[in-house]
Amino acid sequence: MISFFSKLSLNNAAKSPIEFAKPAYMDKSATLQELGYNDENDLRETIYDFLRTIRDPEKPSTLEDLKVVYEDGIFVKEPTEDKVPVLRVEYNPTVPHCSLATLIGLCIRIKIQRSLHHPVKLDIYIKKGAHTTEDEINKQINDKERIAAAMENPNLRNLVENCIADEE
């Protein structure tokens, strides 16, 4: 006796699979031009445009207004072997003991991940010497498991959503 699933797979085995052309943004080996950027500077400006609107968790200002994010803090590095663009984003908390520096880094990461529609390797760091616990924070905001766990926390997720929401 042949089960329903066996019959289904036998019927489908004769059909050749249909292959669809992947858009450039889904292709890991796409060049910056194929992804829609003129050059590295265009990608940098695009990233900065995403980041400049993030609101500070404590103050009624944006990270751009507070000079926490700045265009010179965005670096386009050599792509990976798979030609995935590598971005390094550096930010500068307002004070060396800022208690929300990790949250700000999380907001930066989530905003970029949601705004770009193509693969990217993202490294986010506090500007060297700008925070008393920069090494610990850098480790946290570049750890995929910690990021995923943080975004599962409803209170933290709401804070991030409020900070990165586009103004209407």
C-alpha cells in the first residue's frame, strides 16, 4: 500500500522544477551596483539616512541631533568571499557612562536590518574611548544570540520599536 505522501511525491517526481530568476537583492554575490547603489559612498549615505531618524530613548531628539551617529562613522569594508557587503557602524554615546548605549546599538542594528533588503554583514561598535564599558557593549551588540534574545523581550522590543519608528 502506498501512502498519500508517497503518491504525492511520485506524481511530482516526473515534473521538472520551475526555476525563477532571483532578484539581485537576493543574490549573495551581487555587486553594489546590482543592488542599486552607485558606489560605496552611496551605500554609506543610504545607511546614514536610515540611522539619522532613530530617536534617543531618553530625550526627544534624534541620534543625529545628539551627534551619536554621524556619516563619518559608517564604513564600507571589503565584501566577504561571497561578495556580501560589509558595513561597520561606529557610534558615540553622549556620555562615557551612558546606561542606554547597548539599547542604542540594538536600535542601530535593527533599523539597518529592517531597512536593507539584501544581505549585509554588519559590525556595530562604540567609538574607541567613548564609553567606560565599550568592550562589553560591543560584544553584546554583535552577538546574534543576544540580539535575538533581546528582541524576544516585549518591553525591550517596544522600546526599540518606538526609537526606530519612522516619523509620520
